[in-house]
Amino acid sequence: MAVLVAVVDQGGFSAASRRLGMATSVISDRVKNLEARLGVKLLHRTTRSQVLTQAGARYLESARRIIADIAAMEARVTEESAVACGDLRITAPGPLGRQHVAPLVARFCQRHPQIRVHLMIEDKFTDILADGYDLAFRGGPSIDSALAGRCLFTTRRVTVASAGYLQQAGVPETPEALRHHRCLAFNHEPHFHAQWRFGRGAQARTVRVEAAMVSSNSELPVQWALAGLGVTQKSWWEVQPYLASGQLHTLLDAYEPAPAGFFAIHPVRSSQSRKISLFLDVAVAYFRDAFGPDVAEGLPNARARGD
């Protein structure tokens, strides 16, 4: 298998023999024996070149994949026999980064002190491929095809306001009624509108809200809502303590969107990295501890859901 790949990649038997350190006659015999065993012709040979047959092209494609898988497996076995080390660059959004990823990183570094971690906490979108990050925490329904990801937990998306604000401004009955309310939004753009999700299934929709106050810091809309300045939409875990204490109240419960997943994502090429694998193992355990045993099935526990 590897000999055929070398013949094709090197452009001939002689070049392949130099590459593999084997006699040209041995290379030729290996290919002939492979063809005999398979019962098909893999190469059309002339005095000047070797051209793959259709069967040879199909075999070559599979052979490359198998050889790559074997190389990755061997690299992983070799890596696992050694102490994990190196650097890990991680990016996370503000609230999640401060409340959960920072203590998660501390736990990870206690277990793997040979690995250095650079944690960047910022609310702006980061292109982890272009910016050279090993891993990022992201919320959303899906991930880029160039990235691999693991869903760590799912969370409700709720619309909230303080009792004082609702007493003064009234309670909106539909998402469209938010046009009559002071909305508090998070975005990085120089405008005052935001897209909030409502409804599920066939009723799912995005509503554009005009905001009275906007910040590029995702935690400020919660603080403004606590101060009675308006309505905001946030992940459940960001506002759960204030809901439990009665400082905030949920609105438009009948229009609550489907839960959103939070992922740890990394470039596909890093899928065999042991340091990333070790970090993900610690992350899964951390969020199971933080949100309860049901997080393994993608949902926080009953208390976290507010049931």
C-alpha cells in the first residue's frame, strides 16, 4: 500500500526506490504482488510513465486515508506515553470566561502543570483559525465546518426585566410589543438595534429590537436591567442568581426560543492533539459539576432550568 503511494507521489519506480531506500526491482515486484493479490490492474506502465487505472485511483484514495489514520494513531500512542506539555491558547466570551472558564483553566493547570495556558477573555468575535487559537468557547446552534467541537452544555435564552421597570412600563405580551419598551442590548456595531430569538419549531423567528442602551460588554445589559432601566435577553445561567433572588423576572415565557448549545471548538487539524483532548476531558467534568449530571444529555438539571 505505502509502496504504491510512493510510486504515484514520486512519479515513478526509480524515484520511489530512492525515496524508500529500496531497489527498483523490489518496488516493481511489490506493486505486481499487490495487483495479483487484488486481482486488478492498478497502474498502466509504459517506458516513460505509470498512470493509475480507475481501480488504482480508488485504491490510492483509500490508501492515503488509511496511512494518514495509522500515522495519527501512532503519533497519539507515542504522545500518550509521554507527559503532556506545550502551550494552549484559549479564547472565551466575558461572562462565561470569568465565571466558568477561568476556574476550569485553574483546575486543568493543577492537573497538568507542564502545559502553559494563555486565556483571552473578550466579548468580540475571534477567528480562531486566523488568530492562532487552539480552542474557543462559543454559543450557538452550529459550528464552522473547518472546526471540530464538543457541546459542553445547553442553556435557555430568556428575556428579563426588573419588577420596578415592569411596574412602570407594563409587561409586553408579545415579542413585537418590545418596540414600546426600552431594550438593553449587546453588540459591537455602531448602531442601536439587535436581533433577539423567539419561539420554537415552526414558530421560531428573529425579532429586531431597537435598543435604548447598547454595550460591547455583554455583562452590562444585565446590570442595567437590575437598575430598572429596561428589558434584556440573556442566557439563563447569566441571570439565574437574580431570578432566584427576585431582582429580575422572565418575560414572554410562551415565546422562549429553543435552548442554545455552548461548545468548546478547535481546528479540525487539532483533533488528534493530546493537550486539547486532556483539556476537553476536564471541561466536560467541570460543566457536569457546575450544571448537574443531566448536562451530559445536553440539558442543565431541573433546578438550573427553573422547573
